[in-house]
Amino acid sequence: MKIGILGTGVVGKTLATGLVKLGHDVRMGARSAGGDKAKAWVREAGGKSSEGTFADAAAHGEMVFNCTSGAGSLEALNAAGAGNLQGKILVDVANPLDFSRGMPPTLTVCNTDSLAEQIQRAFPKVRVVKSLNTVTAALMV
Ligand SMILES: NC(=O)c1ccc[n+]([C@@H]2O[C@H](COP(=O)([O-])OP(=O)(O)OC[C@H]3O[C@@H](n4cnc5c(N)ncnc54)[C@H](OP(=O)(O)O)[C@@H]3O)[C@@H](O)[C@H]2O)c1
């Protein structure tokens, strides 16, 4: 299956690597194509791995994973493009953590709303599924 991974952090790399090992065709997306982290991941992962912009990864994937920081997720998804995400399942792994006042972090949205609901409202034609966000990256695959 063709899968798009938005984000080059520990979660993006962990999920992308696990999916490549299962034989999937995985494109990792970042703010710009050819970044050091994404290129290093392609070298390590081998198989059907590739990298590009958020838009490249979203267009590539039949299914897409949001592995960006929660506070930046809407910005990243806007860069990915509604047209590239339309009709697809978007697995939202992000937590909307606010570290601006130190540790422990607070949530940028909670109680009466959530990041996944914000994403679903912003992208009504995307099938948003909140998953995996309550476990540490090492346990996600
Ligand atoms: N780490 C875990 O075990 C774990 C477990 C459950 C859920 N999560 C959640 O999963 C998500 C990813 O976690 P992580 O540990 O992989 O984080 P990370 O290493 O900090 O990676 C975050 C990614 O988001 C991108 N990003 C941040 N702000 C952005 C913005 N404004 N616009 C576009 N892209 C932006 C970063 O790009 P740049 O490198 O260009 O800044 C990077 O690719 C987070 O929401 C986190 O809360 C993490």
C-alpha cells in the first residue's frame, strides 16, 4: 500500500520504518524536500522508501499519518493540501502539547474540543482517525 508519513521526528521515523519493513511503499514528508532527517531515513530504511514535501507525501499516500507536533499539525496539514488528503484516512498520532511554560506540558486544546476535531473541521473530506497517540513511539509498531 502507498502510505504518506507527515513528520520526520521519532514517531514519523518509527512508523515509516515499520511500514517499509512490512513491504509498504512509504513517502516521508517534511516542510521541504531533501532535508537531512528525511534523506537519512531513506538511506536507513531502504525498500520502498522515499521523501519529499508534506504535499508530496500526502499525494503519494492512499493512507496518511500525521506525525507532526500537535501545535504545528494544522500548519503541516495545510501545507500537505486538502486536495491531496481528500477522501483518505488520516491517522492522527499527534498530541497538542504546549511546552511554552516548561514541564509538564499543557494542552493547546482540551475538554470541549480536540486536535482531531479541529483537523476534521478544517478538512471535512478527510477521514480522521485518532490513534496510537497514547503510547510511546517505541510501542507503536
Ligand atoms: N514521541 C512519542 O513517543 C510520541 C508518542 C505519542 C504521540 N506523540 C506525538 O506524535 C507527534 C510527533 O512526535 P515526535 O516525538 O516524533 O516529535 P518530533 O520529534 O518533535 O517531530 C515533530 C515533527 O513535526 C514537525 N513540525 C513541528 N512543528 C511544525 C510546524 N509548525 N509545521 C510543520 N511541521 C512541524 C517537525 O518538523 P521540523 O523538524 O522541520 O521542525 C517534525 O517533523 C507529536 O504530536 C507527539 O505529541 C509522540
